[in-house]
Amino acid sequence: MQGNTDMKDLKKITILHSNDPHGAFFAKEKDGLKYGGISLLSGKLEEFRRADKDLLYVIAGDLFKGSLIDSQFKGLSTIEMINLLRPDVVTIGNHEADYGLAHLLFLEKCARFPIINANMYVSGSRKRLFEPYQIIEKNGMKILFVGIVTNEILMGIKSEELISRYLHIDDYLMQVKTILDAYRTKDIDLTVLVTHIGYEEDKALAQKLGENSGVDLIIDAHSHTLLKKPKIVNGIRIVQAGYGFEHLGRFDLVIDAGAHELKDCSWQLIDIDSSSCREDALMNEVLKVYRNEVNEKGSDILTTFKRRLLHPSRSEESELADLFADLMKEDSSFDIMMLGTGSFRCKGLGPVVDMESFKAAYPFDNKIFMMEVNGKTFRKMCHHFLKEKVMSEGSSEFFAFSKGVRVIYDPKDDLLVECSYNEMPVEDDDVFKIALQEFHLNNCGEFLGVSYDELAAYGKPMMVVNSDSKTFEEMLRNSFEADQKTEGRTVIKG
């Protein structure tokens, strides 16, 4: 900074932020305490707004998928409730496209808040799908917000063949630099990136931006990282508040408006629970309306398990994922079901499984495709996703196998020490009928290390299930008192 700061130029502003709510509308209860949920969050936001008029609220994407209400209304209910939260700016996450890109553009028109994204383009015309940034004036200052999204959004729309062909995700570093260069000579007092690329990617982005980039803060999302304090890289503060509505991040900033310079910054993670938050009566009424709309279907009991079946992580074998892989394999025409464990958005399910808890646990809906592969290709697929799991520290895709498969990977020697089916070693010239969700088939190179042509070597993949969600519903209705235990179907040594 040059010269002394004139005290009259020091201005304060507060920025609150959430990320990855995933339709987590309702509070949970434990030991007589309610925590999370959109009503408690709304009440806390209003409390802060009454105390501080110089306040902004930001959401860093993934509003959709995770509840029966969201899926029943295909995100429209979510947009209406987010409207009541009155965010000042929202960026899109990869799951915003889960109901289709055209539907997302429709939902944008229903939003009474700006949705920003700088790196989604229509190929050829170079026209952005959304406004790339938002400049908000508050307390006599100009704050620049820039939104970016992970290229994983492309994976979710590959089934929309025409749209995916013309949709392009630009390198976000280049887009951020372009926007910063355009506004470097403007009277911007604070620059905030609202990103949906994940914590590790944001650290890398801050490193690439370098010192004196002009970026002050990164409000992060996608990786569901719960930070206790900001991570500072090249002077840029990176924050993320877990997922759902259980936490709220809060920046209290002091800015030298004369020098357009951040002078002081504190950040805290605020727990959203009934010990410190009051519910919002209006939000409760809206929730009641939507809940009544789906209540009959939501309270429909599908089955009961003997106990709660666990799914501790999306990057390891779990009781719940094994059960679902077995259910899909049951009475099927294929030998092996490979089910993406990231399809589950829960830590467990049961013992009573109603429609609402099922949809919250398994919010997605995929077609299932069957294809024939030889043993060499199958081992290659297994080796790839297990190696990626180790190399990416669990942030890559992982798969649950149906009963009969056993795969052991040794990361030290980077090899499969066992790959067997029904206790017989998988040989190169063996041929198996395997089943994949459409999402993984469409992205087989990234997730499984094989090309579509390799998967189609014995014939074009055939759709065998039009809706895995509805199939699981039916199979759960016909099952009773499941008590699945993990069997070591996938093992990583060490």
C-alpha cells in the first residue's frame, strides 16, 4: 500500500455464504437439538440482515438433487425456496444440469437472483450461457463476483447429444484472468471468485493466479469440504462450508475504498442449529405446502432392513452400495453390475426405508446399459478406478460390484494381485456381460480408463433398464429384512 490510509476511506462489509445444499430442506434432530435445514438458515440470515444492512449472501452451487421434493418438482420447488433466502449472487454447480440443460435455463428465468458463470459457452458463437459476473454496490463500494464451474457438468449432459455437442467448458483460469484484466482499471474494491470446482482445484487456481492477481476471496464448493479456517494461497483466502444447510460461512471485511484494497479480514464457520437460530415461519409454510404435495408418496414404505445399512464414503465398498448392486444383478441377463458409489448421497439408509429417505439417499436416475467385455478389458477397468482412487485420495469415481467379484489392488506395485469372478481368476479371453449406468458409460474414458469402442468390441451396448431409480424402488418393495455386510469385494492393500 502507498501512503497512509485515510480513516474515512475504511468501509465494512459482511459476506455470508453456503454451498452444495442439495435440497437439504429439513432440519435433522439429535439429542433434542435441530440442526441444518432451510428454515433455520433463513431465520439466521434474517437475524444477520436486521443487525447489518451492509451484508451480502452468496451460494456456490449444487442447489439440486438430494430430496424427494426437489426431484418431484425437478428443481422448481428449490428455486422458489432459494428465492425466499434472497441471495445476492449464485453460481451453478454440476448438478444444476441433472434435469437437463434446457430445464436449467428455464429455472434461471424463475430465479429472482442473479446466476453467474463465466466458463460455459456455446461452441462456435462463443456465447456464454449465463452472465459471467456480477458487480454489486454496497456501502459505497463495488464488489466483483465471478462464477466458474467444473467441467464435470459436461458428464451429466452427454445423454443430451445435440446440446452436449455444442456446449463447451472453457479453461476457468483463462476466463478469470480475462475478466480481471477487463476490470483492473475500474473502481472495483473487492474481487470474489464463486467457484464450483472443489477445494484442491481452487488451491491450484490460486497458485496459478499468482500474487497481486486482484482476487481477494474464493468461495468454494463441489468437494463438500468443511474448513475451520481459510486456506491462504498467494494472499487469496479460500473457504468452503461443507454441504447442505448445516453451516454458514461469514466474512467480516474492512476495505480501504480509496486504495481499493482489503485491509482486514476475519472468517468464521457458523453452525445452523436451534440453539442459536430461529426458524422462519414463512419458510415453514412453504415447506409445508411442498411436503403436503409429496407426503403421500414420501411416506410410502418400500421395505425394512434388519438394521441401518451404512455408506460411510463414496470412495470405498459399502453395505448399501453392495446391496443395490446385488439387487440390480438379481434375475438380470448380465453377469456383473458395476454401480457408481457416488450415486448415493447419504451415510446410511434404513432400517425403515420410505420413499422420501430412498430419494434422499439415491437422488439420481440413470439408464442401465449392458455390454460384453473380455477379461483383459475388465481387469483394465478395475485397475484404472482403483489406481485413480489412490492417486486422487478418494476424489475419483468408485464402483461397487455385485456378488461374485473380488478385486485386490496393490498400490505399492501398481497391480491387481487378484481379480476373480465366482472364485475363478479372470483370464484375458474370458467374456463377461457387465452393466453400467449411462453416466459412467458416457464417461468411460475418465472413470474406467477404456474407450467406448473397447466396451463395444463385442457389440453395441444395450439398454436393459430405462430407470434404475424405479427399478430399485420395485426391488426394495420385493425384498425384506436385508442385512447386507461388506465382503471385501474391492480391497486396496496397505
